[in-house]
Amino acid sequence: MKLRSKSLPILSVSLAGMFLLLYFVTKVFLLDSFARIEVREAAENVERAVNLINDEANNLNIVCGDYSAWDDVYRYVRDGNHAFEKSNLTAPTFAKQRLNLIMYLNSAGDVIFGKAFDLEKGRFTPVPAGFFRHIAPGNLLLSHTTPDSTVKGVINLPEGLMIVASRPILTSEYMGPIRGTLIMGRYLNATEVAGLATMARLSLCLLPGGATSVLGEAGVMLSEASPRTVVADGFRYINGYALVKDIYGHKAFIVKVTDRRTIYGRGMRAVGYFLLCFFGLVLGFAAIVHFLLKKLAVSQQQGKELEQRYSLVIEGANEGILITERTTGAIIESNGAIQNYLGYTAEELIGLYLGQLAFGDAAITDTLIERLLQQKREYRLRRKDGSALDAELSAGLIPYDGREALCIMVKDIRERKQFEETLFFQANHDLLTGIPNRYLLHDRLEQALAAARREGHIVAVLLLDLDNFKIINDTYGHPVGDQLLKSVANRLKSVVRSGDTIARLGGDEFVIILARIGRIEDVILVTEHLLKHFFNPFVVNDNEFFVSPSIGLALYPNDDDSAAALLTKADTAMYHVKDKGRAGFQFFTTEMNTRVVDRMELEVGLRRALERGEFVIHYQPKVELATRRIQGMEALLRWNHPERGLIPPDTFIPLAEETGLIIMIGEWVLRTVCEQSSKWQAAGLPPMKMAVNISARQFKQQDLVERIGAILAETGFAPGLLELELTESYLMNNVDEAVAKLHGLKGMGLGLSLDDFGTGYSSLGYLKRFPIDVVKIDKSFVDDILINPDDATIVRTIILMAHNLNMKVVAEGVETGEQLDFLAEHGCEMIQGYYFSRPLPADGFAAMVRTWGIE
């Protein structure tokens, strides 16, 4: 209390003295700084105004230069061509260039042309009388002796100030001799000054050059030696003055720029606010000091309370806290959370070193302390029972009983670690089956290859694709398909060694990596063993499913040494198994790769063949046996490859089916044959039945009937002359849908024939539901009808069955007269084959028809 009573008077006197000193300094120095800033800104503004007037003179000089250095002007002054005046020295010219005066004088000083113009009224006026004294002989405006001579500036006329520019008259190449002088003038009147003021955003006016005597202090200060000055006009305005001379060096006028004293006014207000704020701060500071002095008496008691709260916070914290010696790491203090984490009591932890609580490299105490002070780290701590605790540790230095100590925060991150492990598993494993996915597969394969390179082992990559899985998945639904894939994964795991890898690529494709293999024979044994395990059915929801795998194998180092290449080659081998009938295995060979590359090249060429016009259509005649005359033809597609020549359809049609290109190709074929048939009829050939093959991919289109109808309408082809050849195999996939489409086509008037009959399902129960007109006997039966009794019986049966169903029969591939006689004997209506003709180009077929004749 005694200290407070002595301190307050001293503090009050000190603060009052500081306030008076600050007031004086602010008044004398700060406001003067504001005034200097304001004077500098006013001087800049008046200089800017003068520069604007000079810019006007410069611009006028440029225009004068354009009109003085000109071949037409040169001849005009020399020859007196008045046509030049009428076309160039008109009122629009004065108005466009904002000119009040244009005067051309010859080298003798005679005026060739001289006119004045009132810009506001838009009319010519007499040349100001006062101007003529400025063009007297020897005057500055006429004193041009060199081509680059110019005179620009201001002159005083009785009519007012005028900006003038004078240039010698030269050729367009600025060459002499000088023929005379061009003078242009523009009044510096109130309108012009107002425009300059608006453009510069200044309060601008011009005063007479001799007005210095009435300007008071500014007039005294303004002289030729000091042509610029700034004078304050009270507290509200500040004026800037500039003395401007005319072209002769005489006083022409004074530029006056008036500005509001905004900066000084703001400075005055700022000083007032500052002093007011400072006074308030002084009072506040005095109150704070008084408050602190009052609180000083009870600070010791507050310190004790703070220490108690500190202990409560540490003990109640959710995270573990350890306080250790800075240098040794010996534990001084701990809280309940860390004691629960580690299973120690507070007494047991005191004296232990940090290294005793950590595993591995972290057991080195001094290293652990330095790392923790650098940044937050994750460690595995040793619990009292020897188990591990995943924890995140962070540390900082704190004062503790007069020395530096280390405060370590310990956070239990076991849940986070478990979550991260779950995420890692999900990122690297197939969520359906739980086995590795393609990402982990590539990692495992790279590891296996690295080990094989070091140790000289074989690595086998087996790629499995489940045969007919899609049918099961589509028929029984995805839940059943998913359960089946899980069962397959479990069965695969039961076959291979624990060190081998089983992965799912996606869909029904699996990969097995057999590492550290000594002999290729071992790979064969494992693969055969694997196939045997698929002999037993898979049971899903009380349903038994028999699923076989097609397995492709690629070996390191035999086939390749990179993971990606081995997977690709195993995939190639797997597709070779599928092509050979499925349910087996095949090692990769170079020939397979060649076929794959060849297939890819063929596919690329196929995608471009249509737009390049490489497809051609050949026509094979259909001959009626009873009359031996041509009754129609079958359109057969050929690909005339620019490099490989004519490619047979059995090479590229399956590829077109697989890629979906058959849709566009099929429509092109249909449109082309309709147009060709129309051309034949226009050329005098009678109408003939045209048979066109429809592929499985085309038939699956929902709008097939509409597409064919559109092509017929587009080409104008008669539907009754078109016959679509269909294959029984794809008709049987969805009988109800097939029947509906066939009736739609039949309703359009098209003919329908069943191609390759007897090679597929050949179900009579379904056949009678199809509105078929013609059954075609496949060439495979016709080839051996004379030597194979079974083929002969099949052909006779097909003919008899077709006739009983009111269908006609066409036999394909007839090549001999004996075959022809057999078919005629048993009632076959029509044949096609090499016996009569190979498939022919359009011109060849037309020639054959004309020679052969038709029914």
C-alpha cells in the first residue's frame, strides 16, 4: 500500500509532461510534414497542367508535320493547284483536327492559303488581324532553314491565346528544297482549357502574363527566375502557379491550379484524434497500473492456486503426459492417462528412462529426445507386461523447479493404426473374395521376379478365366455369381502353397504366381492338380455349378522378365485355350504372340476398311434344279486388303462380330446390294431374289426391323426380292424374342432362310415356331453324301422335314454332277456351289445372267 501511494503522484506528473511534449512535437513537426506533402502535390499538379498545354502544342506540331511534308502540298505551293484546297482544306478538315487557323506561305513569305475557322459555330471566319504581325518577314514562324526545323508554342493575339505550330513545306520523303511554310493554330480559349481540366481532373484556369501584381504573395514569388510557386489560400485551399512564355520568350500567361487542402485538413483531424486517443490511453494506462499495484498484494496466493490447477489439468488430461529430465530422459512426473496406457503406477514410472519404454532404435534415449524436439513422431512403447502400444509422441521444453525439463505428450493411436491397416487392406485386396487385387499382384510379382533374378529360380504366372461364368451370372443373378467367385477363390487357396500368390484381376479372371520353381514339370503338375479340383461342383444356395477354368501360363525367364509382359503373355495363352475349346491350360509361345499381333493389325485395318472402300461384294448364283436356271443369288462379302489382298470372310467376320463393327458393315452390305440390284434392273436385267446374311450381333439389335425398313425405303428396293439368311445358333438364345423379330421382318414382305441347318441346335420344336421360307443344307453334309451314309441320311431327312413344314431347300457347296443328281433325286429345289459358279463380282454376275438366262 505504501509503494502504491508513492508511485501514483510520480506517475501522474510523468504522464502529464509526456502529453505536453507530444502535443508540441505533433504541432510543430507532424503538421509541417503534412503541409510539405500538400505543397509537393500542388506543384506536381500545376506542372501536370503545363505539360498538358505542351502536349497540345506537340500534337499540333505532329499534325502540322503531316500536312507540310506531303508531295501534294509541295506541288500546291509551287504550282498553285486549287483542286488541292477543295479536297483537303475544307471545313471537315478544320473540325476533325480541331484547328482554328491554317496558313500556307511560299518561300517568299506570300500567303498561298490562309483561313480561320470557328469550331463552335462550324464556319470559316477572317484570319485574326493581329496574326499578320507574326508572319512579317524575318519573323520566328517563317525562319525555317533546314528540313527538320519546327516552331511550336503559344502566341498572344488580341483575340486571345493561340497554340501554334510552324513547319517547312517539304516532299513526302522530307526532302527539299524548302518551298514555304505551313502554320496551324488552335485557340487556347475557355472551352479548350475546360477540356484540359476535365482530362487532367484539375481545377484549372489561365491568367494574363502581366497579372503578377494582383496575385499578392504568389505574384511576388513568381518570376522568370522562379516560374513555379505554390501558396496556401487559408485553411481550405492551396493554389499552384506557373508562368508560361510564348514562342518569343515573353510572358504569355499564368497557369493557376486550385486544390482543396485535403491532406492538411486530414492531418489536423488526425493530430486531434491522436492526441485524444493518447490521452485516453494515458488514462487507461494509469488505471491499469493502479489495478496491477492493487493486484500485486494477492499475486502470491494466485501463484499457489495456479500450481494447484496445473496439477489438476495434467492429471485430468485425456492424453498421457510425461515430464523428464532434459539431458538424461529420467521420468520426474506422470499423469493417470500414461499410467493406464503403460500399466505402471506413478511411483514405478519415476526414475525410469525413456529408452526403457521404447522398442528398437527409439530405445536410445538421447536420440529419442532430439527427434521428439524436432517434430511429432510415432513409436511403439513397451507396456509393463511386455506388449506394445502404438503411440504418437510430441515434446517441448518447460521450466520445472528452476531447471529445464522435457514435457512429452503421448497419444494412443491404436484405433487409427487399425483403421489405416483396414484401408491398406482394402486398397490392395479384392473386396469380394479377400484375396490380393491387381495392385498387390503387381507388387508380389515384382518381388518374386527380383528374388528369381538373385537366386536363379523360375516364376510361373497362371491366368485363369472361368468358362461360361457369364451365363451363370446372367441367369442366376449377381449375388449367386459373387458367391461362386468366393468359392472359386477359396478352392484356389486350398491348392497352392502358402508362399504363392492368388489374386483377382476383376470379373471372373484370377492370377496365380508360383515363385521359386525349380522345374517346368512342377508347374505342369500344379496346373493339372488345379484343373482336377474344378471337376467337383461348386454349391451355392443348394444349387450345383460345374465351372471349368481356361488357364494361360507364362514363365520367367523363358517368356519375359517384366511383370506386365508376363501377365500379357499369360492372357494371350489363356485366350488360345478358349479358342481351342476351353477347360485346359496352355503355355505361351512366340507363335501365339504373332497371332495376337496379327489379330490386332487386322482389327486396326478392319476399322478403316469401310471408310477406305476396301470391302467388295461378290454374288453366287442360286440355280433351280428343275429348270437349271438362275433364280437368285447370295451376296458374299470380301475384304480387298491393300497389302494382304483378298481376305476370306471366315478370317475377318468373327473379328467384326467381336468388335461390333459388323453392325456398320452389315448395314453397308444391305444398302449396297439393294442399290446394286436396282442398277441391274435399270440396265435391263429382270428382278432376282437377293439373299443377304444377318449376323448374330445385327440380329440382337432391338431396332433391327426398323433399320432394315429404313434401308429399303432409302434405296427403293422391293421387300419381296430380299431374303435374309439367319443362323439357328443365335435364334435359339432367346426364342421368344427371335420369333417376334422374325414375324416383324416377315410382315414387311421379306423372305427368311435358315443357314447352315443341322450344324447347331436343330430343334424341330422351335423350328416350327419360326416363319422360315427356306432351309439351307450346310456344305459339310453335301461334301460326303455319296460316300458317307450318315451324311446322305441327314440330307434326305432335312429335305423331307422342310417339305413337311412347307419350306424350300437350298443345298450349299455343290461341286460335282453326282452330288447334283443325288439332290435332284431327293427333291432339293435349289443349289449353289462351284459346280455352276464361284462367287462373282457384280459385272461378272450380270454377264453370267445375260449368258445363262433366268427363269
